[in-house]
Amino acid sequence: MKLTMERSALIKALGHVQSVVERRNTIPILSNVLMSAEGGALTLSATDLDMEIVDQTSAQVSTGGQITAPAHTLYEIVRKLPEGADVELSFAGDDPRLSIRAGRSRFNLPVLPAGDFPVMSSDGLSPPIEVDVADLMRLIDKTRFAISTEETRYYLNGLYLHTVTEDGQTKLRAVATDGHRLALAEMPAPEGAIGAPGVIVPRKTIQEARRLLEDAGETVQLQLSPAKVRFEFGGRAALTSKVIDGSFPDYMRVIPRDNQKVAMIDNALFAAAVDRVATISAEKSRSVKLALEPGKVILTVRNMEAGQAVEEVEIDYDGEPFEIGFNARYLLDVAGQIQGEMAEFRFADPASPTLVLDPVDPGVRYVLMPLRV
């Protein structure tokens, strides 16, 4: 195998694939990236056995071939080469190392045979569903913060992607919850999505897909099966992943329908106030008490060791006074997703879930479980 290519093209393709490679591997080949040179293109593949990323970039191929080399080391070498450099990658059977040349730099890396590299099959996937990149990015960005990190409830460690039909309209919906908060975002279902299986896409897959969407052009091809999901980005890069084998809970039961106490709150002012008073909160609970009264909300944080913080924020509320507590971090996470100036909070009572809406984006809903304060 022998090829030459521009550093920027190689670093971009390596950057796409190497992040899937775990830093510590008990199986040596999983630390490597598979390089396949053929017909004016270099194809790079990396996997952790649960997910595979493939990216293709143009190259001047003198001799075609396949080999694997350490992914992170190769990426770091190319990253540190001067901008605009031409990089030559070559591997000959008589030297069991990959040679990397650029200008006056020479590197040799150990290799493992390409035949040992595991390749993920894409059997059983649905026909491609074309989704607008901006729409898919919105679904991910509005919900991924609520994905659980608790390994015990593994079925919450991902984003539930599925279609629903409400009021005669079919929507593609993404839902994430960790049991303390829930985030839901939806969009009109793209053509071909109706009837596709609902899947729980793992957190790591969502992070990698979101990163690849940055360079994906205008549309992405989505394929689903009960066991796998595949994203194809502009015909060059593709991500195939196993999905979480489990049942996502009936999330509609926890979304409040008739919370009567409605407060319209300036989102930026409220988030800044929460951030300030939370400075002295006990790190574990990070609880902040909201005392709502007509025209204002008083935020209070008490910490036995660090003291007390109180701040008042003007709001549009004319209901009965009451108090409710929340995790400050969760309030800030939701505030970070509100696009408009105002956030709409719908309360029931201090012990029931609170619904947060974005008046500018009716396709999103957030649910926060209260804390006892």
C-alpha cells in the first residue's frame, strides 16, 4: 500500500473515526484504525464492537492495499505535522511497520493485519430515511442532556428515537430521561419514517453522530432496525451502531397535562439568578427553593456550612403563592435549551412534576421532578 494526501484531508477523516476508539483495549486490534487504499480514495474505519465509523477521503493512491495502525498515535502524528504538508503513507510486506513521511519527518508505526479487523454488518436495516441535518441536530441538542449516566438503568442510557401519530400528524420524536428530568423534541416525520421501529440509540453513538453532523451537508440518511441504527453523512462518512436492547418507559405518563399554575419567566435573567444562588449550594443536592408570588419569584439556597443566598426575579405570575424546590443544575440545563426570551413554567404542586415549555419552539417539552427543600 502506498498513497499521498494532503494533511488537512487526512486529519479531518482521522478525527471523524479515531474518537470511537477506546483508550484502553483488551483486544489489540480495536486500538487500530483500518486503512483501505483503492482507486483514488482512502477509506478509514474504526470500531469498539458496538459502533463503527467509516470515513472516505480522496488520495493519490500509487499502490492499493489494506492495513491497520494505532488510531490515536496516528492521529496525534498527523495533527502535529505542519499545515499544508503532503503526507505519504506506505506499507510493504517486507517491513512490518507503517511508514509515515511528511517533509523531513519520518515515523514508523506497528501494524496488525487487516483481515483481523472486525467489520459490522448492516443486515436487516430499513430503507434509508432522508432527514434534514438541521432538524436532526435540533432533536439531539434539545434532548441529549437528559440521557441517564446510571449504568443500572441501562435502557435510559440512550435517546429514544421513534415515530408517533397525534391529531392525524405523524412525528419523529426524540426522548431522553434519567428519572429526575425528561426532555422531548419532535419534528414532522420525514418520508419513509412511518412504520420504522423505535430504537434507543446509546449515548456514545449520539455524541459521535452529533459531531459528524457538523460536516454532513444538508441531509443525512437514517436507517433503522430493532438491533441497529445507521447514519450516512453525505455519502462519505457512515456510522453504524448497535441499539440498546430494552424497553423505554412509558414517558407520556410523567408529562403533566393539566398543571394550572403558569409563570412566564425571562429565561436569561432567571438562569443567571439560579447560577448565582447555586454558588453556595451543597454540591450533592444543588437544591434551590423557588417561592412564587404574584409578580415575582424568590430564589433561596441554604447551606449549613456556606451560608445562604437569596435573589428575587420579576415574573409574570398571578396565581396562589407557593414554594417548590429543584436541582439547580437541571434548571440551568433546561434554560440552556430555551430559544426565546421567555420560558413558560407550568406547576401543579410542590410534590408533582413541573412542565417547562419554549413559546418559540412548540415541538419541545421538558419535565422536572421537584426536590424537597
